[in-house]
Amino acid sequence: MFAVAEELQAGGVTLLQYRNKAGSARRILEEARELKRRVGKSVRLIMNDRADLCLAAELDGVHVGQEDLSPEGVRRVIGPDLILGVSTHNPEQLREADATSADYLAIGPVFPTSSKENPHPVVGHEGVRRARTLTERPLVAIGGIARGNARSVLEAGADSVAVISDLLREPRKSAEEFSRILG
């Protein structure tokens, strides 16, 4: 994980989400602190789900899903200055998240994804276009994003993309190619 993060940093990535659904709180905190030590000066680090561990590791923000602590609950923990992102999967969830203090909203999965065990239904480009009409906040497209489809997702209305699989094989090279494609 750390070597991949360093390669992504070298490739120009400026924001990473630390996601560990199975680790103990102690392990998550240790790994988050090490990640920050290695890349934290030039990469903003977002903790998935855990507002408490975000603060303990001194990361830059928290991203929550629909089954996690509410956005307002997270905001009470992290305060007004850290980044708060919320995943949404349909127009109703997006409207609800837009009424919170979230700094950005994620919509997806845009395409089929293998990164989730039980993914939500695919929203496609039309779901991104619809989401764009429902919020003025920064909109992040998630789910199945790769170099071959990233540009089309931005053209549909997303401000940025979240990527997992297409960055793992050759992290630095992939990150550099994404920068060229999206830049």
C-alpha cells in the first residue's frame, strides 16, 4: 500500500483516500499515520468512514457512505475545516447529501466495478448528468472509472473521478496518463 501511494504521489496524484474496511482501529490508525508520514506533505489524505481515526491520524478529511455515520455527525466530530465527502447512488440520496455540510458529493457506480462486494446499480453517464442538475457542489464520479472512460464522465458533468483498479498495475505511469487525459 505504501509503495503504491508513493508511486501515485510521484505520478501527480494530489488526493488519496485511505480505505480499510476490515482492519482493527489500531491497525487503521497505524497505517494512516504511516501513509501521512510518507506522502502527506503533497497529497491530501481522506479517511474512509472513520471520523475519529481521521482526527487521531491528522488526515485532511473523511468520506462516508450511506451506511456510515451521518454527514452532520461526522462534521460535529471533524469540525468545519476538514474535508467531508459523501457517497450517493441515486437522486434521492444526492438531494439529501446536498442538504448537509458535505464539501463534495460522489455519485456512482457510474460503470460496473469489481472493487465492491455488492455494488449498487450502475448509474451510467445519465446518472452523472442528473446528479449535476441536483447540486452545485463538486461532484466526484465513482465506480469503474478507467483511463478509457474518465474523460466522458467529466463531459457528463463530474468535476473529478475516483479510481482504484486502473491505478494499481503501474501506479505512477497510470497516474501520469490520467493527468494527461483529464488535464
